Amino acid sequence: MKYVIWIVLLFAAAVAMSSAAHNAGYVLLVYPPYRIELSLNFFVLLLLLFAFVSYYLTRLIIMVVNLPKHARSYRLQRAADAAKSSAEPPL
């Protein structure tokens, strides 16, 4: 059953790509005095690319902001481990 679903999804993706390839639509962006005319397919591709880039850029910014907290907890954990190992008597 799993293979049937995959085959149906594969055919659906092929039909979607075929219909998207023959799309005659366009997008007109106007910012006076400039006019930019893009194909609909290229605009959708740019929109998806912008979504991915903004998602990963947001994740990167969040990681950079949280970096001092992670470094502080790592240093404290390392100091606690060192203190624990030095306090234990040798075997």
C-alpha cells in the first residue's frame, strides 16, 4: 500500500511540474519609476528561496543570541566535572 501511495504522489508531482512548466502567467512589480515583469514560475521559485533563506537566517540569529548562555553553562558544567573528579579519591 505504501508503494501505491508513493507512485500516486510521483504521478501527481509529474503532472504539477508539467502544468507549471507551461504556465503563461506573469507577475508585474511596480515601484515608480521601475517596472519588473517576472514569470509566475520564477516568482514562485524566488518566493520559496526567500522563505528558506529567511527561516535559516532567523535560526542563525537565534543561535548567535543564545551562544553566551550555552557557553556559560558549558563552562560551569566543565568546572563542576573537574571539581568532582578532583574530589574523588584515586582507586
